[in-house]
Amino acid sequence: MHLQGSCHCRAVTFSVESTSPVPFMRCYCSICRKTAGSGGYAINLGADFHTLKVKGRRHLRVYRARMGEGDDVRTSSGQRHFCGRCGSPLWLWDPAWPDLVHPHAGAIDSELPPPPEHVHMMLGSKASWVPVEGRRDDPRYEDYPDMSLAQWHERHG
């Protein structure tokens, strides 16, 4: 599916091809919560990095999260792209998985298909004020799910 996206001020617009455009996985980790903020979680899609086309690239900024505590602090390899003018989170790309890019569902302007379920991950990092909304039988994980993005899509057709 061809996806069009943008930041709030429209200084950055992008397009990308996605075989997994269903916004189903809600990540409640502190990094997603603090950098994307939507509902205390972020919803990321999967797309083909090689098809990513960006206009307004000069307005892009990249944040690499610091993880750990004390002497065990390291910088994530994940590159969280956002608009330097309005601050909108746009996508995550990690050189560990160079073929994938994860646009934030909230940055997508195209009509997205509704998910058959939501997967709630990183609930161990969830802020206390955030309720876990969704269906009673939605899969929920304290940490990472036991399936990949591709496996979830294979399972759901």
C-alpha cells in the first residue's frame, strides 16, 4: 500500500510503500511514550525503507535514545526522525534492520485499514496514568511480543 505522510506544519512530507499498513501494535515503552506521546504509546507501521521519499529533508532531525542507567548507559542505534520545526514524530529507522522503516501511524495522511486486533507491548514501562484500551482478548506483553511484525501479518492474512 502506498502511504503518504507529513508533519503537523507540513515542512516535511513523505511517501513510502508498506506491506503492513495496519496500525495494530501499541508500544508503551518510555522512549515511545516520551517521543511520540500519543495516548502514552506509539503506533508504528512497517514499510520498505528503500521506497521512502522525503520532501523537506532539511527540516528533519534525528534523535537516538539513551538507554540504561548509571554506568550502563548506551545510545540506541534506532534513529527517530522528527520535524525540527513543529516536533512531529515521523518514523523510526534502525541500521540493524536496514530494509525496514517504521512510520508513526499518527504521521500518515492516507486512509489506513482498521486492525482486527491491537497488540499491546512494553506494558512493563507503561505510565501509571495510561489505561490499556482495546478488546479484552487483545494480546498483551510486559516486554516484546513473541511474534514479529511479519509473523503477525502472516497470521492475520
